[in-house]
Amino acid sequence: MRKSIVLALTLTLTAALAHAQMKSSVPQQQKSPIVVNGAQNTTPGFQRISQADAYKLFQEKKAVFIDVRSNAQFSLGHIKGALSIPGSQIVSRFSEVEAGKIVITYCACSAEQSAGAAATNLMNHGVRKVWALKGGWHDWKNNRYPIAAGPK
């Protein structure tokens, strides 16, 4: 009888611990650091940040921008101060990103496909403050926000 009680207690505690670990490993939907008027998240898995909100973080030096396009595209033009980390290398090279900064990924497509995939990949590896830039590189350039050219 005593062995049955110990076994039942052990199984109950093990199940509770496993459940708690599973709950904590489920990624939580994160909110944008800034209230974005009219913002929508229509693609599950990652959040988008508006150009204006991203520019505000850029000015306050609170964010690091990661260009997930190819190195050749980065050399032709990029957000001033951005890191060039192609999407396929985002996890393996994330140690290059300054700790404690908000991460904003961007690409050249208006639907943030590559930037969104990179943001999702980072979130899946434990990065909490990461957003894809709405409108990407082209909108940033068209807004006449700071840009640079050449390799970093």
C-alpha cells in the first residue's frame, strides 16, 4: 500500500512538472513597444512595427536593425547602422547583436516575408523583443530616413 501511495505521488508530481515546463515553453504573443495606431497582425508568429515607430526607436538608439537581405543587396543600400545578417544566418550570428536592444528585422519585400521569417526564427530561439519592419527597406528609403551604402 505504501509503495502505491509513493508511486502515485511521484507520478502526480512528474505530471505537474511536465505540464509547467510545457506551458512555459509555449511562445507568448508579444506587444509592440510603442502603441501603433491602426496596426494589425494578420500573420501569425511575428509582430510588425510601423515605420514611424521604428524611426522613433532608431532616433532613441533603443533598437538594432538587422537587414536580412543578401550582402550584395545590403552593400547597395541599407538603414544607417544596420547589421547585415542574411536570413539563413540569423540564429547562428545573433551573438553579434548588442544585448538588451529591441531587434527590428527588415527586407525589401513590402509583405515582410523574409523579415517576418527571421523574426519568427529569433522568437523561436528565445528572443523576446523582435519585430519586422512594415514596408521594409523601400519604405524606409522613401520616407527619407537615414540610410547608408557599402559594406559595414
